Amino acid sequence: MNPKKPSQQNTRILAVETSCDETAAAILVDGRKILSNVVATQIDLHAKFGGVFPEMASRQHILTIYPVVEEALNQAHLSLEELDAIAVTRGPGLAGSLVVGMNMAKALSLGSGLPLIGINHLEGHLYSAWIQSEMDEPQNPPEFPIIALIVSGGHSTLMVMKDHLQYEFLGSTLDDAAGEAFDKVARLLNLPYPGGPSVQKAAERGNPAAFNFPRSWLEGSWDFSFSGLKTAVLREVRTLEGKGIVIPVEDMAASFQTAVVDVLTRKAFLAAEHFNAKHIVVAGGVSANRALRNAFTEQNRFIIHIPPLKYCTDNAAMIAAAGYQRFIHGFRDDLSMDVFPNWPLV
Ligand SMILES: Nc1ncnc2c1ncn2[C@@H]1O[C@H](COP(=O)(O)OP(=O)(O)OP(=O)(O)O)[C@@H](O)[C@H]1O
Ligand SMILES: [Mg+2]
């Protein structure tokens, strides 16, 4: 068994994340300070298919998981005996990919006697906002109540957090997730994979007012809908193609992006007003989007917490950050834990 103190100070957690196409391991102190953060991306492997190929993803995780965990320990100059717990993404994600990380985490726990904690990937995305960036200025963590917006490849969810690990569901997308809409629109506009960053890059040279794409406000509800917007882009592309007009890719990307940003920011600000929340956390892959970050931060009514770019998309540092909260609140799993590919956060 791990001989270390049960204190909540200097808690070192090793986390493993393999829910999709990144093989990742990280070690954090007290859920905030990074000792190591290793991510082996499979982007090049999947690029030729225009999306993640699940079977290839799990095979690649098998090849990279061991060196990635070893590298995380080496970079932190720590051995397993000097850690306090192992956290691992249990879901949601691709079943075959999750299993690889889960088995690695179980093996580490079994071999070392360290406690094992299963983490919801979305909880990880949220807790990325607590990670202390390497910048010299120490930032204050978010303060409750918090409006939490997760915008990623598979989710667009708005919640209120009144305390750590307490989530009150407000709304989510009724159809496509925000990241999914970026990926689909990138394909429509023939922009390279991965879609989100390509749309952002094209949008930076485009006119956001060139096309008046629809915003699904869904008044009176905290839900989102992005499929109508995506269909509007598709229709415009087909109309222009039918007339033999060259597609103004940059203007379309900019107009689409601004429609997504408008809806996400307005709903989050309305929710913050409604729940008297001063702090808003924005997390998940789409929170890497520069226009979205600017729209959130160019106001002074609310305090915005958006993780540094490298913690927006999938990584294990965020799993260690959430793992720390679970650890100090007494959560433990055992070796009978299985992956949970459709695990809802709320
Ligand atoms: N700069 C950007 N602008 C817009 N979207 C982006 C940007 N960078 C990444 N994304 C989008 O973020 C998504 C990937 O985020 P993330 O890795 O969190 O998703 P995921 O893990 O696949 O899904 P989930 O977290 O819901 O299970 C993709 O849809 C991608 O297009
Ligand atoms: Mg993710």
C-alpha cells in the first residue's frame, strides 16, 4: 500500500486518458499544478478518413499507452510509489479506446496498490479550467456558483455548478454538438481535417457578415441546436455551385463561426444572469476557438475561465484535475470497474 499521508496537500495524481484519438497521461499536484502532461495524437492516422476510425484508434492506443505513461512519470521525475492515486477516463468515449486506458490504469493500480478512480471525460473537460497554467501570474480558480459550458466534439452542454462535483443540468444540444457542426461544415467547405481549427483559420480571412446564417435561439430553453445552421450552409453551397459561382469559403466559414459564437455566448451570459453567477467556465475542444474566446472575454460583467489551448482538446491533465476532486471527496473505484461509453455527466 501507498505509505503516504492522507492529507489533501501535495496530492499527486497520475491520470490516463484514451477516450478517443489521443493517448494521454499526466501527473498533477493538487489538481492544479502540472508535473507532466504527455499527449500522443493520432490526427495524422485518421486524417485520410476525414474522421476518427474507431478500430484503428484502439489499436494505436495499445501501441502508445505504455511509452506515454512512462514518459509522464519520467518528465515528473517520479516513481509510482511517490503518487497518491491513479485516475482514468471511464467514459463517455469509444469503447475500444476506453478499454485500453482502463486496463493500463488497473494494471498500475494493481501493481502499486494505489487507489483507482474512474472519471467522466466531461468532468475532466470542466476541471481543465482549474489547471494552473505555466504562466508566471498565478490565476484564481473559478468561484461558485459557476455557469459551465462544455462545447466539444460530442457535447454542447450548459450547467450550473453550486459546488465541486455538483452539476445541475440546464440544457444541451438537441442535434449536432458545436464541434460536430464545425467538423461537418469544414467537410462541406472542403477544408482539411480536423475541421474546427480549419474553419477558424479560414474564418480569420473572411467577412462574418457576408451570409446571414440562422441562429437557433430556442427562446425559453437552455438547449442548443446547430443542425439548422449546418443545413443552411449546405443549401448556400449547393445554390452557389448550381450557379457556377466559386464558393467564398472564407466568408462562409466566418459567417458560420459567428453564428455559433453568438448562440453560445448569449445563452451562457443569460444563464449567468439568471443564476446570479459571476463566474463562467467554458471548456471542451471548441473552447480553443479564438472567436469564441474573444467573444467571452470582451466583456466585463462576468469572470471567464477558459483553459489554455493545450488543455481544451483531449488531454490527461484535465482527468487528473477532476481526479483530485474525486480523490479528496473520498471517491474510489476497484478493479471491477468497467468502461462506460455513454456515461452521462448529469
Ligand atoms: N479552434 C477550434 N475552433 C472550433 N472548433 C474546434 C477548434 N479546435 C478544436 N475544435 C473542435 O473540438 C472538437 C474536439 O474536441 P474534444 O477533443 O474535446 O472532443 P471529443 O473528445 O472528440 O468529444 P467529447 O469531449 O464530447 O467526447 C472537434 O469537433 C474540433 O473540431
Ligand atoms: Mg473531449
